[in-house]
Amino acid sequence: MTYSPATRSEEAGRTILVTGTTGFVGKHLAKFLEDRGEHILAIERRAGGFRQSRQTTRVIRGDLSDKDFMSKLDAKVDAIAHAATNSGRRSPNFHHMQQDNIESVTNLLAYATRVNCHQFINLSSVSVHGDVAGSVLDRDTPLHGTTAYGASKLAAENLLRRQDDLDVFCIRLPAVVGSFAPQHWLSTLLMRARQNKKLTCYNPHFFFNNVVHIDDLCKFVSHLIGLQHRSIFSAFPIASAEALRVHEVLHVIRSEVRSSSRIELLGERPPHFIIDDNFARDLYGYTSITTREALERFARDELAI
């Protein structure tokens, strides 16, 4: 398929369905879009998630993988921003991941057809690529989905790929950082630095940009919601600008939190790759802060909690 440059719609006050608003990404995204004047329909499975601050926001509690619940949802929306996910951190059960990550998309697609919604932004993962053999990951890197999580996210993408009447953007995410970020290598690194524990890393001299600050992600999703297309499917990774060496990541975090942690550099261990996100930047106007700035801001975000 040939992609053509998109144009921006100036329409404001759209109604956006945001899923996963009890989670890190969904909660930030709903708040960001609400602050931009969008009308938000937030769906969350558990209580204590997104707190609305405008009358134009509605919070509904329910399970996206529950077909009966989703079949009763009839609110009209202009776009769906699907941030809900099961990464297996709470329960590494494949059946649960399949139910949450695949059946939820099946039900959302049926809902989109029912309410005549024509845009679906799916927050996917670079895990759909599985074990990356090369030194660069881009939108054309082969798809393997070798982990249960990666396989379930890839299956969800394939469901979306088959839609003929939707604008679909699958954003393949690396680690996302910001206040209350979930557990991943960078958040663990930051926690250890704050405790003045030893910091270690493999592949210390390889380049690293495999991180996105939540603010950059929210801005990009907001930008995509305003783009006008004609029933396309587009899947691509995003990252931060200006890669650092892996050992520099440790030094940046240690410096930002004024840690006395000792740094130990280990040997090489695959995979080691950087992310080429030029497709998102050139075609869809994605912009980001640098890798160093993302790490520094992440550390400051966590220190401020």
C-alpha cells in the first residue's frame, strides 16, 4: 500500500474512547486529551483509575473482553485510542493475555462498526517483532511475536489489518517512561539508583534510544486523531531522538538522582538494537525529545512523586 502525507483536521471537541485508564499510559492519555478540549469516554476495568475533571468526560467501568458488556455500549465516538493491555506482569497466563489483548480488540472493532467510528489508534509493542536479529528495528523488521505477550499483540494487529473501513494506526512502543511508569529495565534502573545499589548493563557500548516519554506519546496520539485518511492500516515503531550508548544511560540516571551507585559494565548479550522511527517522523509528523532528555525528565518525574 502506498501512503500519502496526511492533512490536519482543525475540528475540536471530538469524542474519544480511551481504554485502559486505570493504567499508566491510558490515564496519562485521557488526561492529556481532556486538557486539549476533547470529550473523553474512559473505559476501565477497576475502580480508582482516571478522575474526570470536565463534564464532557464519562468514565465507564467494564471489561473490554466481555462481549455482553461491549455489545451494550452505544455511545458515539469519533476515534478509539486503545491503551489497555495485559503484559503478563500481574499474571503470565497466556489465556488471560489472549483474552485481554485479542478479544478486547475483537469487541472494540464490533463496537466501532456499530457506532460508525472510523479511526482506531492501537498502542502496540515492539514485542511483535520477537527476537530482533539485526542492529536496527524499523517498521519493516520481520514480525515473530516469540513471547506470549508479543504473540497476543501481533494477533491484535492482524485483526486490525483486515479492516477495510477504518483508519488504523498501530504504534509499536518501546519502554514508556513518566510518573508512575510500570516496571521495565529503565524503571528498575532508576529505583536501584535511588537506593544507591549497584547498576549493571550488558552491551554497554551499543547505542540505545528504545524509550518514549509519555508526554511525547500523548502529543503524537492527539496529532494522529486529527489526521484525515481513507481507510489505511499503518504500523510502525517510535522512539526518542539522538541515541546514547547504553553505559551513558546508567550515568545519566545516576547523575540525575545524585546517586552513589557503583556502575558495572558487563559483556555483550543479544538482542541489542536501536529503533529507526523515521517512518513516523517523515509521514505522520512524530516528534520527540532526545533520549537523554527523556531519561532526565523521567528521573525528575519520579523524584517529584
